[in-house]
Amino acid sequence: MESRGKPGFSGAGSLSGSRRSYMGAAAAAPSKPAVDGCGVALRVFILAATLVAAVVMGLDRQTSTVQVTIADTLPPLQVPVTAKWSYSSAFVYFVVANAMACVYSAVALAACRSRSAVAPLMVGDLVVQALLFSAVGAAAEFGILGERGNSHVRWGKVCHVYSSFCERAMAAVIVSLVAAFANLVHLMFAILDVHKNSSYY
């Protein structure tokens, strides 16, 4: 007498059913990764720090009065002179770079729940890293020049005239440098997380 296996009770049917149920569960799995609290906190800090750095430098301005001697027989003239962030290309680059980093951090916070955005966000973090460090270097170099001058090319120091301007610029550079290091730490954590979850290792 010929025996007929009932579908769903044979081993093959059970195996295929388990495979289908597994694939269905995988398809039904959520596409959004779990929220990384440390990563979100770092991104919020980077957003706030770059915003503060851009605003402080963008509002930096000071007008001082200097004495100009035309001739020894004439009394010196009192001339008002103004220092402003837009007069320096290094400070302009600093403000633009920090503003771009701030906007990117806001976009990254909105997209951090999407798995498809992991690779683009890492590339964006690398670009922001380069922007912040280069902007900090350019602004710091110009600030040191204003603080100490350059005797080789006969450029005099000006921070003794614009003390408040230089102090605010230095504060903005320090805040942006801290934001750059925070972005570096976040990028290192993201690389380690990808390495840990990679199927190649």
C-alpha cells in the first residue's frame, strides 16, 4: 500500500516551512537600528558647539582709537579703527565651516535611525572632520599672527589694540576645536561599531 506524506507533516515540508517563517520574520524585522544614546549625545554636543563657535565669531567686532602721528610738530590724530571677522578670509572660512558642520549635525540627527544612512553619515563625518580641523588651524594661525606679529615680514601685532576681539576669537576657536575632537570620537565609535557587526570578521 502506497503511503502518501501529508504536507506540513513531512520533514521536508517542515524544513521549508521553517525557512519561510524565518525569511518572513527577517522581512518583517524593523529597518531602523536601535538608538545609540552616546552617539546622539555627541551629535547634539557637536551641533551646539559649532553653532556657538559660528555665532561668537560671526558677531565678533571691536572699534578702538589709535594715535596716528603725521609730523613731529603736529599733535597726534585720534583715528577710530575697527576689527571685524569678515575682514579676514581665515575667520570667514571658520564661520562658514562651523555653520556647515552645525547644519550637517542637525541632518545627521534626523537620519541616524535609518540603516541606509550609515555609510553616507560616516562619509559626512569625515568631511566635517576635515572642515573643522582645517578651519581651526586657519583661524588659530591668524590669531597667533595678531597676538605676536611677524618680525620677518614686519607685520605688527594688533591684539593689544583689539583685546576683546582677540579674546572672543580665541574662545570661538577653542569651542570649535572641542567640537572637532568630539566629532573624531563619534567617528571612531561608528567605525568600531561597523567593525564589530561586520560579517567579515
